[in-house]
Amino acid sequence: MKVALVTGSSRRLGRALVERLAQDGCAVWVHFRTSEQEAIEVQEAIRAAGGTAWRVQGDLATETGVKNVVAAVQDVSGRLDVLVNNVGRYDVADPMTYERAAFEDTLATNLLGPFELIRAAAPIFTDEGASVVNIGYSGLNALAASADNLAYVVSKTGLLVVTRTFADVLGPRGIRVNMVSPGQLENSVDLPADFAARVPLGRAGRLDDVCDAVSWLVSDRASYVTGQNIEVAGGYMLGLDDDRA
């Protein structure tokens, strides 16, 4: 049975991901920073469905938090087969007035946290089979300007470089590192009013759409896929220079 850790998995997309991996047969770690009651509910739901689940608390924006999470996994499970870096901070703010402290916290949470977590967990990754999936966002490859959420875009762009770097560094051990980049999901905070005008497939993404991609990437069916960014976006952001951008 594979052991999987999904960061930020007490709610929203993270919860859907950890529940899917449990359904796939993984023993899972439900991670939270402050939402302990929600994490307990997720853990209990997975156990009620016949799965194996533990929970772990940690602020992944800090080195201590990262080390504590990895230590907990190692002490109980002894290894890690799947790591999904889902936790993230998203602010909508004017770049001219966005406070430095908030910018730094976004980078620490979205970029430095996954970077440190991959490195800290590397000794307990299983060779020839472990898989890391980082969560990005649709349009990441375009390196476009962002006047609304600059810190988020910078952090996720950096995370793509981290993804490809660790795919290269960990590849000789048989460890794969990829990214899944959702577009506008049904529970997104800034849904466009007219999906038909902005999303070629004409609908918001479902949480299951993202879960399907992650489930495939961490399975043996994707055993020769690494260093890739898979957009799950219905074509959103394909035409950055047309009226769908």
C-alpha cells in the first residue's frame, strides 16, 4: 500500500485529492495548519469508508513546520510514496500597494514550502516508484504579466522551475516530479461570468477533473512521465492574446 501526503488537505481541492488517493488504495496523511477540526472530519470520513488515514499539523512556510511534518510521516509510516504539494496562498492585490510581508509569506507558502518539503522528504521517498505532484495554475507557461495576483503568479512560476529541477535531480532514483495546473474550478473565488466566452469547453472545472489527473500521474500508468506541467483547464488561457485571456 502506497503512503501519500497531501498538503492543505483539510478542505477544498486538497480534501478532494486526499480522498481520491485514499479511494485509489493509498494510506494517506491529511495535513493542516490551523483547520484541525476539518482535518479530523476528513480523516474520519476516509476511515469510515475503509481507508487508512492519519493527520499531521504544520506550518509549511517555516523550516520547522516542514521538518515536523516529515518527521511525523517517517515515525509512523517509515516512507513516503506520493507527495502532493497543494497548499497555497492566493491574494488579489494591487502590486503598487501589496505589502512586502504578504508577498514574502506567499513565496514562503507557495514556493519555499514545497521546495523544502521535497528536499526534507527525499530520504524517505521510495526509489523506483515515488511521485511528487505540485499544484500550479492555468497559463503558467506563458509568463504573462499579472496586475491582480503578482505574488501568486511569481510563486507558482518558480514552482514550475522547482518541479523540473527536481525531476532532473531525483530522476536517477526513479522518482518522478510533475505539476498539475487547474484552470477555473467550480469553487474558484474569481469565476468568469461567461464561461463560453473564456473557456473553450464551456464549463468550470470539477474537483474530480483535477483529481483524475493527479491520480493518473502518481500511478504506474504514468511511470515514464516526469518534469511535465499538465493543464486541467478546459482550454482556459490557451489564447492569451484573444478575448478569452
